[in-house]
Amino acid sequence: MSLEQLLQQLSDPSELSWKDETYDLAIAVGLSVTDRAAFVTKLIEEANQGDTRAILTLGHVNAVEALPELQRAAKSQDPWAPTARRALVLLGKGADVLAEIAHDAVHSPAKMGRVAAVIDLAQIGGPVAIAALEQALLDDDSDVRVLAWDSLVDALGLTKRIQNPEGVRQLTTEIEVMRVLLGSEMTALVKLGASGMRETSRRLAAGATAQQLGIAWRPKQFEDVFDNLRRAMFEPGQVFPVAEIAALKGPARQLAETMIVRRLEEWDARAPAALVKLDAAWTAPALQDLANSSATPPELRAELADAARALTTT
């Protein structure tokens, strides 16, 4: 009966959700050897016709017998070629199409194509994958940029270095602050986050250890300062706790300044003066970019330009 259900899905997938990327895997994994062989044969037939659900299902059920068809499709110019590449990653053969996946990560016209590629690159690893992920840090879409950061951290072997003992990330390391920058819609901040990650990658490739770079989780500190900052951020009548932030050092100080500069995405007029008081010179390019942007409210442009000038000359 299970095989019949799967074959019915293949012939009439109308009952599947548009979100379903595969046919029913829960049923597929319970098939007998004979039924599985029949199912895989049918999947290969459908995959050769461009059925992307069939292609990904072959990867998920570890259908190594489909490798020749998938490898041929993955190297083709067919619209379903990127899906075939995803299937090969599932089958542990992503390295065979690494160049194509790297190209997808940076150049695919479809956002979800770039998303899938940057996720797959983390599983493949190596210099080519890392180089493509570094490029993807400058993607036009913030979701892709943040996922590229996630994948780059994995590919560089830094994931465990930035987690607390319970395996949770808590924004206590320099590279996690870079992730916040990459999630911004402000071009200058994105560039800062990308350049910081590229520098980390370069130094690791040159032989520096994570310990030497100071990349390590630290217990969260100064929560009272961040509580006060969060409260001020969303209460326009409040002032940012500049004196408290000025006493911070390292990642905590940069994170607090990042939180303030990102308020400019909401045109928060309190931010420029606060950044000048904090002598946050690293934010000057972002302030100048906004001062020059036609999208910036006219009443804020002069203030941003003055703040950028003050931070550049201090």
C-alpha cells in the first residue's frame, strides 16, 4: 500500500503542498527492498523529465543508483540543474559540482537558488566554497548575506568556538557582531561586516588559530547596559545610555554602537549625536553614505554629514 501511495503522488502531486520539496519521505523510508527499487526507478524516470520533487527525493533516500542521471543533470543547462546539484550534496557528491554550486551562490537570479547554494557550500567546505561564501556576504538580500555568514562560520570550523556550553550563540564574539552588520540594509555596514569576515578567513588560511584571533564565546556581561539601551531604542523620548556604553570594551562596545547605528534604518535622529559622543569612528562611512543618499529625509542629511565629519577628524 505504501508504494501505491507514493506512485499516486508521483502521478498526481496535487495533494502535496507547494512547500513540499519531496515526495513523502516518511513513507519512502519504510519501503521494502523490492518496493524501494520500484520507487527509485520511477523517481529516476520523473527526474529525467525535470520533476524537482523526484530529484530531491532521490537525494534524501540515498539513491546512489541514480548518480549517473543526477550528475548529468547537474552539469546541464536544464532549469532543474541546481536541484540536481542539491541532490548530489545529499548523496555526498557535492564536490563533483562544487564550481557550479559556488556559481549558484553568487550569481543565481533566484534568491532561493542562492540560499540553497550557500547552505550546501558549508557541507562541502574547502577554499572554493569559502571564496564563494565570502562573495555571497555582499549579496543584495540580507537573508542570503546572513546565511552566507552562517555557512562561512561552519566552513571555517568556528561554530563551536562561538557557542556557550549549551550550544547557543549569544552575541559575545567579534564575528557575531559582523553578522549583525551583515543583516543591515545600510550598504556601508554590510561592507564592514563582509570585510571583517574576509579578514578573519584570510588570517585563518594564513595559519592563525581561532585562539590567536580571540574568537571565543564569553559569558554575557553588562546586561543592565543592554537592557537600558534596548529600552531607549524603542522609546523615542529617551536618550541612549552613552556614558554606560562608553565604559564597555571589545565586542560588547561594538555591539552597542552597532545597535545605535542600525537605528538609522528607522531614521532615528538621536543616533548621530550619540555616535559622536561615543567617538564611534568606524561608523563614519555609514553616516556619510546616508548623508549622500536621496532616500534619507532632508532634515537628517546635514546632521549625518556633520557627525561623519566629526568622527573622521577626531
